[in-house]
Amino acid sequence: MENSVVLIAQSNLFNVRIVENGVSSEKQFRVHAFAASWAEGQALRLGVPVVHEMAPVGNGAGALGNGGRLPL
């Protein structure tokens, strides 16, 4: 099975989905920097890159209301 780390921006929340040896888990954060830091640590541990995704939003402005860009 393939391991992965996905950081998902959804409204004002950030979810980090980890798949490790076929088992999926998810952790939710309110602060992007905390989510990104945790995701980077998990990715380093698993030896995979972090994949960034945007959850669909009805208004077309992107999950963060800034054209779909993640904050740096």
C-alpha cells in the first residue's frame, strides 16, 4: 500500500489526511501553520511529499476566499 499525506484547506479549517500502510486517519486544525507543520512532520516520517488540496466551495472564490491560494 502507498503512504500519503494530504493537506486540505476547507473554509476556515485545515485537515491533514494520512494514509499509512493502507490505514487512513485525519486530523483537523484551525490554523494553517499548525496544519502545515504537522503535515510536514508526518511526510518526513513517511518519506513522502505533502499534497495540497482545496475543498470545493460554492461561491467559486476558493476555500480561503482568496482565489484558491494557500497562505504562505
